[in-house]
Amino acid sequence: MANSSDFAPVWAELRGQPEAVEQLAAAVRNKDAGVHHAWLFTGPPGSGRSNLAHAFAAALLCPDGGCSTCKSCVMAAAGTHPDIEILATERVQISIQEVRDIVANSYLGGSMGSYRILIIEDADRMQDHASNVLLKSLEEPPANTIWMLCAPSEADMLQTIRSRVRRVGLKVPAINDVAALLVERDGIDLATAHRAAAEAQSHVGMARRLATSADARNRRQDTLRLALAIDTVTSAVLAAERWLDIAKKDADALTKERDLEEHEQLLRTMGLAPGDTIPPGLRTAFKNLEESQKRRAQRSLRDGIDRIMVDLLALYRDVLMVQLDSNSPLVNEFLKPQIEASARTSTAAATIDKLDAIAQARLRIASNVRDLLALEALAVQLRQVSKKR
Ligand SMILES: [Zn+2]
């Protein structure tokens, strides 16, 4: 299997996705023959779909196919490249005006390089009427304009858009691949790496955090233990409050860690060491990075809450596995006795109801129902009612 080190440096962040990287690196190699004007990158959260778009954009604009060190690559990494326009939103929906603005920008033409690249992160947040504004530009694109859309899955996009884009799917890496990556890259022992990869359900960033941070591990364990201990409405309300608190702490930790990493990466890209004085000419790049980090911080609480939902889904799937006498390994082996006890005191039908309730709560939170309300409603539905139905 090809490995990310076989590709230009700009692809380094896309570990574990050799097929997608190969497809795009080939498009960059053959760009003289023409580059398709619209791409859709799909993959689950944590798989790196916007990283993929950003790397592809940088690679196309770089004279060396993505060297990571030239002026063009440095600006692309810093978010200051004049030929890359990014539409990222913290809102639940992308407004029609935002799409009109970026479409208008697509007609400006490249100023430095040969392409004008427009990236829409979370393209699934466009409603139909906003999608239709974009569609016109996809049907009759200005020369050398390249659209890159990112979404969780193809199904999130209108058929009319899907038929005009070239699709690149990121896969959920296998647990063993994620574990191997943690061992190789981060020097983590195999047992710890494997457990973290399983518990993170192959989310690479989460797996690394679980493997390296006792706080992150404890927060995850608390989340699950709280769920299994809910027996009254009062304990449900308390569990919901604790979950929200855990999500906030998790979001904080994640934000700080990611911000620092990006800052150091930008320093390295510019040939500076941590602590060096930043030359005046480069300060804009750092200011820009800080601004985009601030924007993102507003979204990370949402991500923290969603992480809790994903963990709860895995927990009740484990309970269901035991109830159905499946011999497949549990995601949460460390909780086996508690999971078995929970399985004994309820029924598979009741567990399926709980899984539905979690899926419902995810939808509610995504559609802006107040976090605590949604969590409380969920916690009440997760109560362990020790009565066979
Ligand atoms: Zn370059």
C-alpha cells in the first residue's frame, strides 16, 4: 500500500487515505491536460475532508505540486492565498447570500497562479435554493475556476450537483490501521493504541487524544458510566448537566491543542522556531490563523457534544451485542461487567429505543435545540427501567 510519505509534502496531513491522495496527486501531476472544474470530498467527521480540499488547492497552485515551503504553499497554509476563497460557516445553514458572494468571487480569475479555487466546507449546509445558485456556476464555470465542496456524504448534496462533481471519498480507516499509526507516529504502545483506536471508532485525532491524555480518557469513561447509572429523572437531569460540562472541557482541550499545533506548523512552514520573533511581513499570516481559530472555537462545543453522542451510540450498541448473543468484540471492553448487567436488566427492543433516542438527540442538537434541553430529554429516555417488556 502506498504511504503518505510517497507523496508531496503538502499531503502529509492525510495519513491513512492513500487512495484519495493518489487520485488527487494524479490530477495535480496531469494538470496540464486540464483539471476537472468541480470536486466533492466526502467522509465522516475526523476523516479530514476539508484538509484534503486545502491540500489539493495548495498542490494545484504550487509550481512543484505541493512542496509546502514556497511562497504559494506558505500562503495557502496560512489561509492568505489570494486565489483560494473559503466558505466556512459556524451557522447551521449556509445563506443564499454567502453562496452568491462566493459565486461572484469565482468570476474574478486567479491573480497569482493559474487557478481560482473556491472551497465550500460543510456544503451539506446549503439549502436547495442556495445550492441552485451554486449550480449555475457549476454548469457554466468561468475558465480556470475550480470548486471544491466538502460534505459528510454524497447523499447530502442535490442530485443536480452530484452529477457535475468528481467525487473523492475518504474512508473510515480500520482500527488496526489507526492503532499502527499511533504506534509508528506517536510512539504509543500497541495495547494502548489499539484500545484508543477502538474506543475512538477510528477517529484518528480522538484516538490519539485518548491514547495520550488521561483527562480525555477519564471524561469518556465518566460519560458512559453516567449513562449506565441513570435510574431516576433526577439522576437523568444531573447526568445531562455533567455531559454538557464534559463536552465543554473536551472542546477546550481540543481547541487549545489544535490551535497550538497549527501555530507551530505555520512557524515551521516559515522556517521559524517556537519563540522566534515573527518578522513584520509574516504577521498577517498569524493574525489570519488566529481569526480562523477563533471562528472555529465557537463550533467545537457542538463537536464535543456530538462526540458524546457517538460514544453513547457505541455503548448501547455494545449492550445490544450482548443481548443478541453476538460474539463480536465490544467497543468498550473496559466496561464489560456493567454492560452485561445493563443487558440483563433490559431487552433488545428497549436498547434499540435508546439507540433511536440518541439519534434523535443528535438531530435536535444539529438543528439548534438548546444543548441542555436536548441532553436532558435524551438522559430521561436512557433511564434503566428494569422491567422486561
Ligand atoms: Zn509549494
